[in-house]
Amino acid sequence: MKKKLAVTNHDACRACLSCVVACSTAFHKTTYEDQSCIQLGFKKDQMKVMVCVQCGKCAKNCPEEAIKQNKFGVYTIDKKKCVNCGKCAEICPFGLIVNTPDKPTPNKCIACGACVKACPAEILYIQEKEDAE
């Protein structure tokens, strides 16, 4: 079973930032928007909810091999192996890996569902797919 965070309808987003605050609170115990692994942004003049698609580019770019895909298909950062070089944050196509100076390692979406529970528009969900065999 593979899982990742997904969006049902970008147009239904109210831009209330509940998902952003829920994520930053879950990871950092703060409500700073720049410390969230989910962000709101614009693409072609349309607001988009930017979520980690679990593409693995961060893992491929990690010189310490500190980012691995778990049995659910979610890429996680091994905080014991990570040297906080920032290469994963640099390569993330959506800019969703949070690397703050006061933390020893960056954070990325682990599909925990905190943002899903917080979204009043109910447009976020954890997508689960059977592994291809």
C-alpha cells in the first residue's frame, strides 16, 4: 500500500491556512507558515494547494542517503543520518522541505493527516494505492 497527501479540488480551497498551521504545529509546535510542509501558492494566476507528491527527488539528491521510502511509499528523513546539508530542500520541485536554522534536520511531509483533519473545506485526503506487482 502506497500513500501520499492529495487534493480533491484546488478551486474549493478557502485559503484559510488551517492546513498550513496544522502542519507547522505538528512538526514545530509553532504557527509559522514558513515552517509547514504544505503551502498555498499560485500557478497561472490560480491558487494551488502545494503538497508533497512523494516523488523521491529529495532522496536521490541526499549525499548521506538519509531519506528513504518506507513501506507505505512515503519518503522520510532519518534524523540520525542527516547532516542538514540542505540538498533535499534545494531539489524539492515544490519547495516543501522545511529547513529552519534552529532545527538540526529538515522536515518533509510524512502523510500524517494533520492537515487533512484541519481543512474545513475537506479538500485534502490521504491517497492510498495498492502496490503494483
